[in-house]
Amino acid sequence: MQAVAAGLSAAGVPYAIVGGNAINYWVATKNQYATVTTRDVDILARREDLDRICAVMADLKFDRADLRKLVMFVSPDEPDRRSGVHMLWANELVRPSYLAPSPDPDESIVTADGRRVVSLAAIVRMKLTSLRSKDRVHLELLLSVGLIGSQIRESLPPPLAERLAEIEQEMDEDDFA
């Protein structure tokens, strides 16, 4: 992740780290012991930057592997695709059924070590939009360490706010089970 982030930054490619690594960054700001392990790296970038991204990844010795609509890069040192770099395209629906498009890389912060990580509000929207099992776990982590406050809640479109309320209700019910 660090080599990819440094390479994209050096090439002037707008990007943001998303997925489990973004969740870990935000959770660690409140409780470093509450983070979860993730092997892959999810990168949000603009589709029009794909040629520059490919050049950076080639310089880093990553091989491109296209899976259906997913563009990913695999390291020859760790050829398992589950540990690859997965690309998500900014301002596009990841799947046609999604309620909201992915954010733009501009909706990110720069960490102390120079990496760009998607903003907390944006990763919450992304997780509420996809809402797979692991997304629910990530949202529960963010809630459990107190990261989803009123400002984020009030910024959510109604369908995503409803999903968040359902997750919170299930967490409350689990406390009494």
C-alpha cells in the first residue's frame, strides 16, 4: 500500500485509499486495537487516469489482471488476487444496483505519512451503499469506536441513513441477546 500510494503521488495521479485499509486508518484514530486485517488494497481513482496508473504499477512490477469489470494489479511476490490492488472508479456506480456513485479522490485527507485516505464521511457512504457482510462489520467498527457522529448522519441521503439506523438497531438488540 505504501509503495503504491507513493508511486501514485509521485506521478501526480489523484487517488484515495478506500476499503478495509481506509476503515483501519479511521478506526485507529480512536482505538488502534480495534482494527481488522485486510490483505488487499482498494484504490479509488478517476478512470481517465488509468494509463498513468498502469505505468506506475508497471514501474512497481505489478501485473495487470482484469476480472470482468474489475481492474486489479497483482504483485509477482504475492500472486494471490486476494492480496492485489483493486481499482474503484470515482464518480461511478460500482454496481448498477448501488444507490450512490463512488466519491471523487478529492474527498480525501492526507495522512501524516503522506498517503491519501478517503474521508470518513465518504467511506461511510461507500460502506452503506455496498452493504455486504464485511461492509456491515466495518460500519459496526466505526460505530463502536464513536466515529459516526451527527454531522455524518445528517449528511447521508435518506436511504443510506435508514441503512445506518438498521445496523445500529441490530447492534443494540445484540447487546441484549
